[in-house]
Amino acid sequence: MHQTCLNCSTHYKGHFCNNCGQKETHRYTVAHVFHELVHVFTHADKGIFSFAWNIIKKPGIVALDLTEGRRKRYFNLFQYLLIIVGITTFLVTQTHLIERTLVTMNKGTGAAQSSELVKLQQSVAAFLQKYNNIFQLILIPLFAFFSWLFIGRGKKRNYAENIVLHAASSAQSNTLAIVTSLLMIVSTTDTHFVILSFVSLFVILYTFTISYRQFYQLSWIKSILFAIAVLACSYIIQTFTTAVSVVIYFLLNR
Ligand SMILES: [Zn+2]
């Protein structure tokens, strides 16, 4: 039977439009609306919650599926990433996480601080918090560059595919960061706080390692070593760029 697609007006045969892919549609019914709502939470594939679970368990497999064309089964990775980075940025801002980290670190080193330096540190922390989402997203192509350089080139994976891999890895660490930042809110002592800061670092190292292991089918040892190498190289560039952008920001906002 011939149909006309209600989404794009193409004439087609069968149950799906062969131009835009929309399924044949009928008017909404209460049962349909209810089904769609339940679907968001429960459906085994394509739902955001099952995607979150997949990205926690196997970011490298998700990235591999996406690069090899198995895409329809998943919620959109980049859409998920924007949502999750938005949530963590909200948490980081609301809990003054970076400011608190700085204060705790200063106490730990016992360095005598002039009030000027403390003030500068606080405004830098506020700056980093405010633009946390942008920093999180800028880091992805940077990490991807080094993973392409160190592993991807030899394995015939291009730069864009490494961006997808690190988008999945970043989606994983940001999902896990929701848990750690909630723990940081309830942590009352500095010791808890320092422990959690270390945990956060290990979470990132872990997400890189598991991503490389799953995506490139490497041994644990190789995955960890590449993870450390990529993080170290990116950290050097990141520190330099952050310093420069902080200076520019304050020169512009004087
Ligand atoms: Zn259509």
C-alpha cells in the first residue's frame, strides 16, 4: 500500500518512509502517549538511561559500534555529552567545587598566602567553574589528537574516530562525576575531600584506560600506559592554554 510520509511528504511503500525514515504514524491516543513516556525510561535500547548505563560500562565498545556504523541502536552520543556536561557544570558551580579544592590544597601545603594571591586564586577558580562546560568540551579534541598520534595512526583509525572515542570517554567520566561531586557535597572533612579529588583523577585515568582497551583491543598494561601518556601530554598543553586564557580574560575584564 502506498503512503504519504507525514514528516516529509514523500510517497513510499511499507512501514517506514524511505526518505526520512519516520515510521507510519497515526493520531496520538492516550495509550500511545503513555507508551512514549514509559519508553523513555524503560526501553532496552535508544533510551537515555540505558545509554548512560552502556557508557558507564563500555565507552570503548559504544565508540567502536558508532565508528563501525552500528548507530541506530544508540541514543545520540553528542547529545548525551552536552546534557551530562551541563549537569556536571551545574553541580560544580552550585557546590563551588573548584574553589573548595583550591582552599583545601592551600591548607594542605600550609603555604602562607598573601590576601592578594588568595583573591587572584579565587577569581581564577570562579572563572574555571563558570566555563567548566567549555573546558570539558575543548579537551576532547586535544585528548583525541594524542590518542590518534600514539595509537590511532598505527591502527588505521582517523582523528575524527578518536574524537568519537574521547567523546564517549568524556561522557563516561562526566556521568561518574555526578556521583563524586554529590559525595563531595556531603563530605564534611578536608580528608574526605582530598580523597575524593584523587578519586576524580583516577576516574579520568580509568575512563581512558577502559576506552583504549575496548576500542583498540589492547592489553591492560598498554592501555594504562597510553592513558598516562595522553593525559600527561594533554595536561602540559592544557595548563599552558589555561594560563594564557586566564591572563587574556583578566586583561579584558580589568
Ligand atoms: Zn519522510
